[in-house]
Amino acid sequence: MDNLVKKTSKPMKEKEWDKLDVQIEHAGRSITLPADPGNMPIKKAMEALARKLADEEQVFKVHEPIDAYPHDAAVAFVKAMCNLYGWASPVTPPGFFSSPPEMMSVKTGPRDEDVIQCPIGTFKLPGVDQPINAIIYRGQFIIHGDVKKKDRHLMLELATETRRIVREESIYRGKPIRMLVDDDGDLMDNVPPTFLDVSDVSEADVLFDDHIKHQIDVNLLVPLKHTAKCRAAGIPLKRSVLLEGPFGTGKSLLQRMVAKVAQDNGWTYVLLDKIQGLQAALEFALRYAPAIISGEDIDRIAEVRDDGMNHLMNTMDGVLSKNSEVMCVLTTNFVKKLGPVILRPGRLDAIISTRAPGPKTVEKLIRHYGRDLVPPEADLSRAGKELAGQIPASIRECVERSKLAMIGRGADVLSDSDLVVSAQTMKNHLALLNEEKPNQSDADILADSLRKVVGNGNGAHLENIEKSLKRVVQSVC
């Protein structure tokens, strides 16, 4: 029987340990070798450890971009370094052509003292042989370097902490900022946003007639103040609102008030200095949503009437999905320049027309500008009627003139007479400014336009041109 076993049994095949990936674990105080699919020889264990050591020493290029505005990411990176290692000090890399690190100042608020200095350049991490680099390249903040495989988790940990800080402690999220746009319509990444100081404005400062105020409340303030309720009710926070009206009717002050309400309720407010940067600003806003983009004077891109406006609306529709929490608030003083493309229903969620105030709102403005100098019981109806239809700036000037009259007669409160007389003189002043020029013929208008264009030319030469133009126009007519 023993002989039969010996004849039928085959020799055990040697385990191919060179082809098996042996994992290394640290536990207890003894060295434990694998026992499956058989006991691993010590020699093979030493060879496996040598291979693992060589693998861990392999250098890889690690590239970790941070999806945030570069200055925001730079501040987050410095905080992440301090959180993980207690410090964030760069070093000058070796080499004749190497550059020293850069210290970049980043504004974090509207006050002069709201500044953080962020080092940019080459850094050494504790226990890591190779240096890493933190740079701003083509508008993006990037952490990169040649790192050994055994150290790659440290780079990932640093990038992850930086992203967390951007997400939870951003210097821009929930703040009102102004962004500069270059001639190509791109945000100026090398120029950080400036913070808007809206601490001196409140809803009480913005006075409109009741029907206009109702539109402002419903279309602008309710989504800002009741964001959670809008989400719960399935109301889209992606909205587009147009503020249109003549100069001086309160659009700019209204925008500042909206910025203040946005800040108070955790919305990011972005004011563009050029409407051409709308697409880039929308992409920025998606990172920092919920957010409002404010673009003033959109008629400036309406030279090609329908094409310019159509591109504007297509830009908003193309960048923002229906679930985006980004509002666009656009303004214009010349609504007729926009044409039907932007004004037709479906392109804008709301059009709010700002107009000069009526008598009741004028009375509120007089009390607002007069403050304690206007007695609560004062009857302002006559002054309200006199100034109805005037822009707030004119009403404020009227109140200032009334204060001078009050001081002149030795009083300490404004009287109805002060206000009415100032209102009447103000109306006369404005009538002179708005007085229409005498009727001109087409030839005279053309000649005046030419004079403005070539106003530095020879006077006699211009007269000859004007006479020739008049003859041409008259012959055509």
C-alpha cells in the first residue's frame, strides 16, 4: 500500500512567488510570511520586499488642479498646509536658474486690513524627499511635483484638504464682489476680485412706487431670503431679470441693496465691469452658487440688434442648466435698443421697469433724506405733488436746498414752505436742462453731426462742407 502511494503521488509544484503580488501589513511585533498557497520561503520574502521597496521608490509626476478661482485656492492651500503641518513656508529650489518663492497678497474683504499673504512656489513636506510646487497657471491653481509612490498619499491629502477649505471656507462664497473683464470677454485672473462694501445700504434706502416694489420683492428678494422654501417647493432658482428705466431712477442703488440682501442670506453676488464677460462670470458663479450675476448696460452689446441679444440669451441658456442656482440681473437705460429677441416672453423671467416716483413715494423720499429734520406730523402732500415724476437725485437736492433755507431762517426743522419753494425752484432748474432745442432741418442735423466729428478742423472749411451737405439734402428732399 505504501508503495502504491509512492507510485501514484506527484511531486509538489514549487510556488511561483515571483509572480504573486504580496501585500505588506504591519501588525504586532513579529514578521509574518504568507502561508497560502504554501509557506513562503524567507529568500522569496526578501526578494518580494526588495521589489516592493523599489516600487515604492518609483517617482511619479503628480498633478492636482484645484477647481476654484486661483486666489481663493491659494488662500485655501496656505490654510491646508498650516492645518496639516503647522506651517506654510516655501523654499528656493536648488539651481542657478531657479526663482525664489513669491508672496502674493490676496484681499479677503472690503477693508484695507482684509488681506492675506499667500506664498506661491516650491514647498517641502515633512518626510518627503522631493519638493512640491503650488502655482497659478492659465487661471488655475495647481499643486504638482515629482513624488515617490510611497509619498503620493501626502499630496492627495494636501489637495483634499485644500478642496475642503475652498468648499467650506471660501473667501468669495456668499460675498459681494466686482470682477474685471478683458477685451476678449475673459475674467482677469491676474487681477483678484474686489469686495463691495454694502454695509451702508439697506432695504429702507430703496424707495419705489408700490407696484414696482412688489415686483422687486417677488422676483429678486424672495428667492434670496427664502432659498430653502423655494427649493422645497420646486421653484427654480435659475432666474433672469431685466431692470430697465431711464437714468437716475434707482437701478444702481437697487443693485447695491440686492447685493446686501444676497450677502445676508449666503448668496454670492458678482458685479461685472463689462457685460462681455457674462459667460466667464456664469462659469465662475456655478462654482460659488447660489449666486447672482449683475451685468449693467446690456444695450452696449446690441449694436447688431437681434444677433447681440440672441447671443447673450443663448450664453445664459448654454452655461446654466435648469437646476442651476444662479440668477442673472441685467440692466439697461435704453430698453428699445434690445429688440424683441430678449423681451419676448420665455427669454426673461421678469422685466422690472424703474420709473421716477409718484407723489406718495416722493413724500417717503423727502422724509428719508430729511431724517429727523422733517417732523412726523408734517404735511408733505404739496411738496410731493410738486416733485412727482422727478428722479431721486433731484428730490435729494431739493431737500438739501430746503435745509439751507431752514438754516437761513434760524429754524431747526424743515417747514412745508421750505420744501414747496425748493421744489418749485428745482422744477424750474430741471425745465431749463430739459428744454428742447429749436426745430432743425435734416440738413442742419447732419451738419451739426459732422461738426462734432471733425470739430478740430478749419472753420471755413467746415462751413463749406455744411453748405454743400445742405444743398445735397435739399436736392434729395
